[in-house]
Amino acid sequence: MIAAHTTANCAEQAGSAIATNCLNDILNAPSQAVSVTTLQTALLDLQRLPHPKRAAGGFAVALVAVLERGIGASL
């Protein structure tokens, strides 16, 4: 079954993309201050999407996947 491309699904995908970009920027940031600003901007971007809760879900999934891999855990 093919998932419908609803605005909620698109928001979730956008949240995942925002997380991926955010993590890449944080890992390449020259300082903690830049990392904090990067994360703050990403979180504010999630609120601007049509379905912010779904966007936050996509963000969380991407973030948790990277954290699990980084610490070698699986929940």
C-alpha cells in the first residue's frame, strides 16, 4: 500500500530533514554557541510547518536513530 502524500506526512518528512540538517550542522559547528543557535533555529522551524506535531515526530525519529547508533543501543 502506498502512503498518501498528505500535508501531515510531508510535515513529518520535513521534520526529519530538519533534524538531519541540524545534526550535520551541530557536528560541524566551531563552538557550543553555534550548536545551540542551530538547534534553536531548527526547533523554531518545526513550529512553522503546517502540522508542527507531526514535524516534531519526524524530527524525533531522526534524532533518536542517530543517538541510538552513536551509543550502540537499540530500544
